[in-house]
Amino acid sequence: MRKIISILLTLGVVLGLMVSAAPVAADVTQPQVVVDPNCACVNAAYNITFNVSASLTEGVHEVCIEFPAGTTVPTSYKTGDILIDGMAVFGSEVTVTGTKVCFLVPKDFVPPADNPILVQFLKKADIVNPCTPGYYKLEVSTSREPDATPVLSGKYLIIPCESSYTFTWDSSETYPGIAPGFVPPFKVCGQNSSVVDGAVYNATGDFWYNAFNVTFGPVAPAGCYPPCSDVIISMSLTASPQFPCADVDPVSTVHMILDGVAYDLTYDTCDPLIQAYGPTEYEILTIDPLLKDSSYNFGGLIHFDTVGEYTICFTAVCPAGVGDPCAGGAGEDTVLVEKCFDFDVHQWKDVGKITLDEKWNLISLPLVPFDTDIDTLLGSLDPEALDADLVDDLVSIWHYDRCTDDWAVWGNGQSSLTDMVDGESYWVRMTYPNAGNMPYTWYVWGTARNMPPEAPSSYAVCAGWNMFGFTSLTDQDMDSYLWNYAAATTKPLVYGWDNTGDWTTSGWEIHLFGNADIDMVSGQGFWGNFPAAGAIIP
């Protein structure tokens, strides 16, 4: 009996020793990861810190790190490839399953007095980051499976190895008074300006230019390296002109001033060489050095000489042999990015002109303006008229509203007139005597009639004297313009002003200004004595 009890006691001690010798998992908390470099698809060092709830020497003697999918993990390691709190892990005590790396804590490892534990995979361990940029997490656990409880780390970012680039195009407003979203934004044919910055609209010259900016820069997030040390940027043009080859001029030309350098980009739809080999490329510049996170802006002006559809492409090329730190060097020219921009170019016919001479001018807007703000409309007037030479050649603008019996004034220290609209006329007072800069041409941009979904143009008049406008780009006889005024059987009496101080009057059948063919002149305004309230519908 004593022998049986002794055996049982001995067995109990052995079992107790076996239980105490079994690995005990320590809970892992707060794993954090720092990757250097954090570039996609490159060899990197990993610093992994975490807290544990029990000492790694108290039966917890194995640490496992499972890297996320996409990470390249070698199957074998040398002593010193992995460190724990600065102490080398023996290569023979490392096991790998898929992307999970487990290692025994070194025999002489002394745990830190306080958390956290630091595990380092040095760069020589040949861990390669995932090749897809984005956020990742890895898992940390201690002890042996099946007791291990893996814990996800905080997320860490893998950015592109190389910066990728693109071109962006930003155009200014077409002209003052034209909404930025109005289509078409580009003009052709017969609109003249020799002013390089496009700020003065009534100067003489060959073309109207539209301001723009092209930016070449990295796509966020920027990568760790530029794709090459320098890059060559070029541009090319393709076009589909309104007129086919059988017509007069199949050649489309884009006149461009880019960073002060003039370019004429031509495209001939009938040229067999272009049809066979594509458009001509125009080299703009070389950026050297190319930086991984810098943008390069090119300011310019552009003019299209032919109605049609245009495509302008910008291309950035890394020259052969420049080198590629992520791919090991380029043996041939590599296209870094090609970005094309499409332009639908229309004939811009709706441009009105108003002539301003010394003294009083009776004018009206020949179009429905895109913007009625008076200061915006004045933006197309020569700056000499607006205090550019410290003399205000434009003194004031006046309008009388018969229906409210009120005068509104801009200038002369007054600001009750804030908008100018079609269908009304205005007195414009210029300096006298002539300062030597007149006459001025005042340009107005808009549409011949209201744009949909607005109703067609209609201008109310009240009984008595009305300052009414003449909304037309072409001169017309008064019968044609006032044909539908039917509020009374008596025809209105109309006065005009010919800028020399002489009034001219007319009934419906008498022509103004002594011209038997033209009664009403585009850009001029009128006083009309209407016998009853009604409407003018052009």
C-alpha cells in the first residue's frame, strides 16, 4: 500500500513539473510598427514594439511576427538578422511558415524592467515591403501554438517607391463678364489683341489670347524617389477642323506662348506624313534635377485659329540610362506620363462694340451681357479711361427709370447704378476737352438673346419718356426693331444722340441720323416717348 502511495506521489510531482514547464502565453498589447524605408517593393528594416503581460523568461520564450500578405519574407535567417531589445537572435532558432516568422528568445536575454519589447528585423534580413501602396497591419504573438493569441498592430503606411506624375490644365476666365463655366471657353477668328498678358482687350494685333497654366507634378502621395534624375517634357497637337481636306484651309494652328516662348503647333489633316507618323512633337524643356515631391508650373497664353476640335498632349519622358532606384535603371527612354486635353473651339461671334467719345454719349448694350455688374463690364475698357494715367477719362454713367421716376448714377461720387442691362440706355460722360486718348472702344460679351431656360428678351416701357436700348449687333431701321409695340395706336417719338451735340428725332417713318437705310445703330441708346405702357420685344 505504501509503495502504491509513493508511486502516486511521485507521479503527482512529475505531472506538476510537466504542467509548470509548459509554455505559458503572455498577452500582447499595443503593437506598433515603423518601416524604413516605407517604399513599396523595396527591402526595408522593421522596428516592432509591443507590451506583454508576463515576462518572456517565465515560460514564454517564443515570439511570432506574421507579416501582411504581399510582404516578401525569406525562409532562412542568419544570426543577427533579427534583434530583440538589441540582442541577436540565433538564425538556427528561427522558423518560417508563409509570412509568419517565429524565433526563440535568446538564452541570456534579460527582459527590460518595463515595457515595451522591441523586435528589429534589420535591412539585411531581406524583408521586402508589399508592392501595392496602402495601409497595412501585421500580427504579434508570444509562446507556442496553439496557445498563442495573435494581436494586430497599428496600421503603417507603404507609399509608392517612385513618385508618379501627371499634368493639370487650368484656364482663366475667357473674358471679364463671362462666367467660368460658360461654353465655349475658347475663341477663334478676328478678335485682336497684341497684349501678351491678355489684360487689355481693345488693343490691335493678330490674336486674342486666353491665359492658362499647366502644372507638372506628383500624384499624391509622393513616392520615396523620383523615377529618374531628369525628365524631358514635350507637347503635340491633333485637330479635327471644321473644314475637311476638300475645303480651303485644312491646317489647324494653335498659337501658344509658354513661359515667354512662342510656339505654333500645326496640324494638317490632309498631310500623309502626319497621317502615317502622327503629330509633330515640340520639346518644351528639361527638368534637371527632377524632384520626387515638387510641382512645376508653366504659365501661358493660347489662341486657336480655326473652328474645330483640338487635342493638346503633354508628355514627360525619362531619358535612357538615367537610372531608376526602384527598378534598377532604365535602358531606354521611358514615358513617365502622357496627359491630353481636349478643346471644343467655336467661332465667337457675339462681341459688341460701343464707341465712347468726348462729352456725352448715349449708349446701350448690344448684347445680353454674361455679367451685368458695372465694374465687371468696365473691365474691357482701356485702363486709360479708368484712372490709369491719374485722370478719369470716364467721369460718370447715368440711367433714368421712367417707371419709378428715378435716376441712378455711377461715378461723380455716387454708386446707385451698380448694374447695366440690355434693353436700357445710358448716358456716359467722358472728359472734356479731349484728353487725347479718345475715342475709346468698349467691348461687351454676351448672347444675342437670353439663354435657355430663360424666356425670350422683352423690355418693358412706361407711358412717357423712357431711356430704352437697342439690343442688336447689326444696325436696323426702327420699324424692324419696334414693329410689335402695340400698346397704343400712336407711334412713339424717338430721339437719338449723335455725339456732336445735335439731337435727331423721328417718327416711325422718318429715319434717324440722315441715313435713309439705317435708323438704329448697334451700341447706341435712345429716348422714346411712348404713349402707353407696353413692351419692346426684339
